[in-house]
Amino acid sequence: MSAPEVDVEKIDRVRLKRGLLRGNQRAADASRRPARIFVLERLSTRTLSIFWSDPQSGHYAEQTWRLGLARTNGICVLSGRPISAGEEVFRPRCSVTYIPANSKYMILNSVFSDSAISHTRAAI
């Protein structure tokens, strides 16, 4: 007696329809902007201190965000500008043991060259 065949493509179509595929879910979530976000302080040229409050991704009073390169396309949570893979962005600091709920969000580094945001609190 042989094992039944599994139709992987059919499973992926069902997951896609239900929004359960990781890539599809990330894109849907990344387009939604958080309820409240403030840049508290620019700690260094490579780090920011962020206040983040959102009913779905939680509350972070002084979360550290680090500069890096965008791995995927997305939307800047401060400016709403599109982000292309490879652009310099700030993302929440993650580790092997801790991945925050808002880890998929990004802030463009170029936003901080704008005089309105460079040395003041930015709020959404």
C-alpha cells in the first residue's frame, strides 16, 4: 500500500487564498501603518530609539532600530514612501532569541535627511 500523493501546489493555493503564506502575509501587514510611532532619539548614525504603539504588533516604549539594507520591497512607516530592496532602512533590532512583532516594518534612512525630521520627534 503506497502513501497518498500530496498536492503541494493545491496546498499553497489554499494558503495563499487564506493569507497564510509568509510572503503574502508580510506584504499585507507591511502596507498597514502603525497607530502611533515616534522617533524619540537618534542614538548614533546607525541606531534610533523608537516609541511604537499598535493594537496588532504591540507597544514598545524605547525600541532600538538598526540601519541595514531592505531585503524586500515595502513601505516606510514614517513617510509612506515605497522602499525598494537594497535601500538603506532602519528596522527593529532582533536577535536569535527575540524577534519583535513589528520586525517586518521599515523606516527609510533618507527620511532623516529631510530637515523636518532630522532633529525632532516625528509622529504618525
